Amino acid sequence: MVKFQVRNLNIWFGTVHSLREVSLDIEENRILSVIGPSNSGKTTFLRMLDRMNDLQANFKMSGSVIFDAVDIMRIDRESLRKRVGMVFALPLPLPLSIFDNVAYGVRMHGLRRKKDIAGIVERSLKQAYLWEEVKDRLRESAFKLSGGQQQRLCIARTLAVEPEVVLFDEPCSGLDPISTAKVEEAMLKLKQDYTIILVTNNVKQAARVGDRTAFFLSGELIEEDNTDKIFTAPADERTDGYIRGKFG
Amino acid sequence: MRKDPLKTQRIAFFLMFLATFLVVVPVGLIVVIIVQKGLPAMSWQFLTDMPRQGMRAGGIFPAIIGTLYLVSGAIIFALPIGLLAAVYLSEYARDNLLTRIIKLAIVNLAGVPSVVYGLFGLALFVVFLKFGASILSGSLTLGIMILPIIITTSREALESVPQSFREVSLSLGASKWQTIRHIVLPNAIPGILTGTILGLGRAAGETAPILFTVAAFYLPQLPSSLFDQAMALPYHLYVLSTQVPNVDPKITYGTALVLLAIVLFMNLIAIVIRYRFRKLKKW
């Protein structure tokens, strides 16, 4: 089933044309890797899907993004972001305890019963493979965790609100290889229940976890296909050049 | 001739040290002189008694009480309004010419001489709104005077909360107001409190704004309502040192010492709050 239908999407920030005529279908319960050099528009594309671009005052767009048959511009931001979660490039714990970080989303959505909240926190931390490491120190500040643990905490926090889609914006860019492996493991497991879109600067990571891969360059979608196809026989020579590391 | 970089550095360091020293000396001297000359007047009776013999003896209790009333009134009025305005300006208002002019105007208001606020308070509260010379008029005037300080420091505190915290909160589906209420405000509290207390210190120490709006030369009893006049420490000090002949200087300096102690005490609270929150701060 198609989760997102992107059609002729153009995005401007002021006079800068950041995304040009992007059309793309994103399938449910798959991982879509989005690769491309810096300034290729991949993060802008990702932040369109939960309308985080709206925060910028000079944001303008044309075209449409259809999410489960509804145009996202017709869904209010809060409900959309509840269904489309995001994990940022740097681990960004809120200045709260580990427990309160994970509970933040559901509390904001009105959940009050302590037992329910505790259950959600435990389930989410388990999904992010963090539970065993933090179960005895849930009241400690989230800033006491290591970078890799913080990023898994952020994943747990996103999962706690039970989104349908999780957007990852270069989630491993600040992590060591072992932490990266743990985050990737979590992502592969999560795709059974979630649709995942992963923006990454790491081409190998895209190859490891993506079912499909999209290659962006200078605001244009060059091609999007099965990951195997992109990495063995890309249709466009620019894709070939990028994944072989000829430019970046 | 070649310059010796070490020598230039030494000269520069010396000049900077001298400048710092010149800043510290007068502050230290003020404190030393006032404590030295005012301490002999200090007694329980001085703090809790009414002035006697045309203010040449007795205590300064009504002036202390008046100053506390005025400062509390000013803060009750200025803190909520200032905080709401700061939240609006830094979180909600679009960044356009109008809001930039408003922000600039607020910063400039902080530099308006206090006597101008006094005249404004006289015209608006005392005369036009017919509150008369009263605690109400004086508190409102002081409140208006410290509003720019509270707004400016609160805005700085709000804007120093990292943008990424807001993005995280919004990305979890929290509304803008929830984000402000649960993430931005709690992390801005130390800065807001610091600004508020600095404003309080200013309100406690100013003479000109209360001169026309509330301050009484001498009152035989304590004020009993918002519409009464009141004595206040800075004005009392002015009266003692210029209007009353043959005052024992230790009473004048004693009054100055009490005023200084109140203001320093407030600043101390601000420092303690800032320090404690900074220890809690985790980013």
C-alpha cells in the first residue's frame, strides 16, 4: 500500500528553490533510504512529510503530498506529527529525565494515567533496544546517557506516540559504528510495524537497511528504485558516480 | 625598531587590569563608607520604630514598609504583563518591521530617565485616572519603569532556549502553546527571575518616579490602603540629607545602608537563583 504520494513537489525558502518537481510514492512497511550530497534537498524533502518546513517564515511550496489519501496541508500539524514521527540528526534529549522524555509525547496528547504511561515508556524503550540499559535509572537526566543511548532514547520517544511513519534525519551522523549498528538493528525491526524514511549521508548504510533508495541531487530526484537495483545497475550515471564516491 | 610582542602584551594586560581596578574601587568605597558610617545607627529600634523629633531621631520603619509595598505592587503589575509580552514577542510575533520597531522601542524605554516616568505617572495615574498621590499610582509608575527591563531580559531568556528543543516538542505532535508551556518557559525561568529581581532592585532604589506619585515627606501612621500616600527609603534619604536641618549623619547613612542592603539582598537572590538553575541546566 502507498503511504505517501508526492506529486510535483516544489519548495522554496525565500528565493532559493530547494526542491524541484519531486514525484515519488512511498510504500507502507518499507524502509526508503534517501541519499545525496549536502544541499541536495533530501532533508527538506523529509521535513516536508511532517510539515516541519512550515516553521520557516519564508517557506513556500507547490504540488501535493498525499498521506493515506489526504493532502497533508489539510491535516492540522499536531495530528499529522502524531502520525509521522521524526528522529533528528543529533541526539536531542529534552532537558528532562529519561522517563519524562519518553512520556512527553503521550502526556501532551492528554494521557494522564500513570500506569498507562509507565507501560508505554517500557514498551517504547524495549522497541529501541534501550530498556535493559536504563531500566534502573529512569529518573536520571537524559543527558547522562552516552550519545548512542541518547539517540535510541530519541527513537523510543518518537515511538511512544505510536506514529505510522518514522522519519530519520541522518540519525547516525554523530555516532560510533557500534551505536550505529544498534540504531540500524532497531530500524530493521521497526519496519514490520512502521513505514520508515531514512535520510543518510552514509551510502553504505542506505545499502544495508533500505528496501528502496532515492537519490537526490541539487533539489531534484534523480532516481528511485529498489536498493539492489540502485547499487548494482543505476539508471542514471550521476547516481552511479555518487554511490561509487566519485563526488559527494 | 622591532616590537617586542611580550612587552606589548604586558602593557595591554596592565591597562586592562588598571581599568578593572578603577571599576572596583568606587564600588568598594561606597560600600565601605556607608557601612562604616551607617552601622552605628543600626538597631532593632531603628528598623522598627517611627521617626521622631522631626525625623532627627527614632526609626525608619514606615519608609521600609513603604518601599516594600511599592516594590511588591510594581512587581505584581509588571511581571505578568512583561512576561506575556516577552512570550508574545519572542515566540508568536512574526519578524516584520512592526515587531522590530516594538522591540527597539522597548530596549530604548529602558534608557528613559526615571524622572520622565515620574512625570508620566503624575499625568496618567495621579491626575487623569484620579488615583491621587498613592501607593497605587507609585506602584504603577514603578511597574511601567521596570517593564522594559523585565521584557528585555525575559526575551533574552526565552530566546536562549535552543531552537532544537522546540522542534523536538513540535515533532512529537505537541502544540505550540504546549511547547512554550512545558519546554520553553521552564528552561527560561532562571533568566526571567534574574531580570525580574534586577528590575525590583531598580524599583526599590529610584526616587524620581515616586517623587510626584506617592512619596510623603512625613506620615505619622502607616498607610492603610492602596490609595494612601507612603514614605519610601530613597525619598526619605533625600529628605534627610537636604530638607531637614541638623540631622545626625549616622541616621542618614543608616537609611542609606538599609536601602543598599535591600537592593544588594535582592541581587544576591538573583545570583543564587541563577547559580542553582545553571547547575541544573543540562545542555
